[in-house]
Amino acid sequence: MSHPHGSPFRHKSVTVFILLISLALLVLFVFLIAKEAPGGRDELRDYEAAKRCPPASSGPADCLGTYEFTVAEVTIDERGRDHTYRAILTDAGGDEWKTYYTNPGPVLEHLDEGDRVTGTVWRGMLTEIEAEGASQETSQAPADMLARRLLTGIMVIPACLLIAGVCVWRLRSAGPATGMGLTLFLAMWWFIAGGVSPIMLGAWLGDSVEETDDVWMVALLWLALAALLTVMARLGLLVVRRMAAQAAAFDQKFNIADKNS
């Protein structure tokens, strides 16, 4: 059975190129995960274990310094795909601190120029602001980098493995089959599911994507989505094969009728 004319599997040279790209991505992300594995959580653990600085301390330190800041500027721009959440704060010495956030709340969206906030400084980085009993982390707050690498791996690695498998299948077969193209589309949907899973989980838990570091929960959600997509792809393959069989039967009947005439 021939493959759709738009399929990249029509030419084995293209198949080899796709295989090499998928293998390169696999190696890259395995390397990144292995690189973060030894110390990807160290900075976050140090931050969580840090104690408040004594009043007389100054300069970058491993303790948590608490200082008063004045809001000089607030930017909340949600136009387009890339949103900007920023605040420029000034300390008692007049120095400016540019801070960025992953979402507008719960503090940033309520700030105006001239407001006062309490900021937490750790190792020279402003990691959190607090106002009116609410607190919000800045983009400089330490994160679980290993978990974030694993979350990206959930999006990339299974899809690349599936694509690599399809390419090997194509190279070993005499000719492309209908299932190869559908499996390639399935891999693309697996990739999309990997990106959507932390967003869905974050919306459910009320967190931003950057705050959704529960790898196991994201992995379970991705498995559920991947299983659903696989079943849908399987049903689609059965429909395509049935339609192809009916078309072949019709052509055969038409050819027989044409010969008899």
C-alpha cells in the first residue's frame, strides 16, 4: 500500500535525515538531564534552608536579607504570545532593581508607582517581594532545574523515540506503509501533549508552568494523553485501511466491468 504523496517517507534520504535529527535531540536531552542530575536541586535546597540575615549584615550572603523597596515602574504586557511582567524597584540607597515574574499575581498586579514592598535578597539576587500580606517570587528565585529538564524531556524524548522507530521501520521495509505517516503524526501529538501537560496541571493546581515541578504528576498526565492519542491514531489507521480496501475493491470491480464490456 503506498503512502500519501506528502509523506517524508517517500524518499529514504529524507528518512535518514529525520532519523539523525531525532537521535541528535535524544542525545542532547539525555546529556542535559545527566548534567543537571548531580546538582540541579542544590541551589534550591540551599535557598530553602537559608535563615534570615542578622540586622547588621550587608552585601551578598547565603542568608535571606529583608529590605524595603519603592516601586518605580510596573509593566504588565499580555499582548501577543510573549507576556511581560516586570517591576523596577529602588532601594534605600537609590539603586534600581529590575525584577521579572512569570505571572501578574498575586502581588505585581496590585502595585502602582510609589508603593512600598518588602523584598527578600539572597546571594545578591532579589528573589521575592511581599506586600499587604501576599508574596510573589521573582524570576531569580532558585528552581528545581533537574525537574525542569525532566519536564522538557517528557515533551521531547518519547516523541523522538517514536520518530526514530518509524524511521528505522521505513529503512528496513521494502516500501512505506500507511501506518508510518500516521505514526509520525502521533509522535508530533505526543510532543504537543508533553508541552500541554504541565500547563494543564499548573492550571489545575493554580500554578504557573514554571512552578509546576511535579515531574511524576506531569508524567502521569502525559501518559493518559499519550494513551488517548494512540487509541485515536489506531482508530484512524483502521479507518484509512478500510477506505483503501474499499477503494481497491471498487477499482478491481470497475476494471473487471471494463474488461467485460
